[in-house]
Amino acid sequence: MTDAPLTTAAEPAPEEALLEVSNIEVIYNHVILVLKGVSLAVPKGGITALLGGNGAGKTTTLKAVSNLLHSERGEVTKGSIRYRGESTAALMPADLVKMGVIQVMEGRHCFEHLTIEENLMTGAYTRGDGRAKVARDLEMVYTYFPRLKERRKSQAGYTSGGEQQMCAIGRALMSRPETVLLDEPSMGLAPQLVEEIFGIVKDLNEKENVTFLLAEQNTNVALRFAHYGYILESGRVVMDGPAADLRENPDVKEFYLGMSDEGRKSYRNVRSYRRRKRWLG
């Protein structure tokens, strides 16, 4: 028996990794162990998906990377996180933003009393490269999110959930990030909007060279747009590999895509211990 995660393909070589998370454990309130030895690598210029059900540890992993755990009485107690080869343990979240790492939080957190454009401009607050470049980037955001340009004078609190998600991503882009940590971008959105937002993420990755680490419960859509995926269960990575391989993996089809060789299956008809036994045994 071993708790070592099964892999479907070799992980990216260390020299290719922009972000490296190595065997981290996270504890909340000094007693609640949430992450149990999570390791992952995010290559520069890639889209890496962090997959799993509610409570698997996806959001905690992103907050560990962005150093936002302390506000929730959480801490990384073991392992290491390195960005561009340097430890991030002693950095404040604002320091990481200046390095080019920014998190788009779950739940589309916008300043409701500000307009869409004012929200976007708050993303450029830490920049010191001049108004002309900020204005150029604002137009770039509007190019990717034309709906935001139409609603730019509207208060964010009176816009739709999809528009608020676009605003949250656009605000992150205004900081000129190298890496975006995107938490549950599909949550609460209609399928058509989910496709639209993931399509924009793909365009930003390919045309603007933005690296993405995204946490997502919608395994089906995430694996269609990501290059590489990690599947978490109960705070552990239980499987990882190229997204194309994961889409075709029988276990992933059965337990996360709701499909098997016999067709679709109900999660209720599958005992969870079978899943753990198969992947962790």
C-alpha cells in the first residue's frame, strides 16, 4: 500500500515550472488538517487545472500560493512554495501581486458601489508605469470583454453574475499579471457563459501569454481548455496528467465526467471507498 499519487504522464521538468508547490500541508485553527502533502507544478504559459469536488482542497491550495491563508487562521506547516525558483513563504499578498501573481477569488468579489470601469481601474492601483499604458490595458480588457465596455458606467452591484465574473478577471488583468489564480470561474453561471469565459481564458493564455492555475469543479469544461490537470480528493492529489489523457481515463470518466463504458452513472450509486481504494491503494 502507498499514498503516493498515481500519474498518467511525467510532470513538467523543474526548469519549466514557473510555480512549484512541493508537498505542502495546510492547517486551519492549529488543528484542522486540510491539505496533506499536495505537490504540483505550473509551467510558464500554460493553463493548469486543479480539479475535484467541494471540500477537496482546491481553494485552500490557491490561497496557500497567494499567501491569503493567514486572514482565515490557516498556515502552511510543511512543504514549500516557490515562484520563479524563489520561496514565497515570507512574502505578503501585495508582494506577490507586484511579482505578477494575482488571485481571482471564488464568488466574483467586486466593489458593488463602484462602476465596472472603476472596478477595473482598482486593478491598476499598484502600477507605476504611467497613465498611457494603463489606458491601453483598459482597452485591451474591453477588447476581450466587450460586454464590460457596454456596462462600464453601471454599478457593479447591478450587473449580472457573468458580468461580475468578467469584471473580476478584467480587474486582475489590469495589474499586468504573469500568473492568474482563478477560483471556480464557472460557479453559478449558465453553460453558455461558462463556455464564453473559458474561451476568453484560452485567448488570454495564447495571445497575452498569461499563465493560469484554475480551480474548478466543472471537470468536463476545465479539461477541454486546460493543458494539464491535477485531481484532488480530501486534501491529496490522487491523479494528474495531460488534460487530454485525463479526459480519456476510465476513472475520471466514471467519477468526474459522470460517464463509464456502460454510459452515465449516478454518483449516488458509487461508493466513495471504491474511488479511494482504486486510486490510493
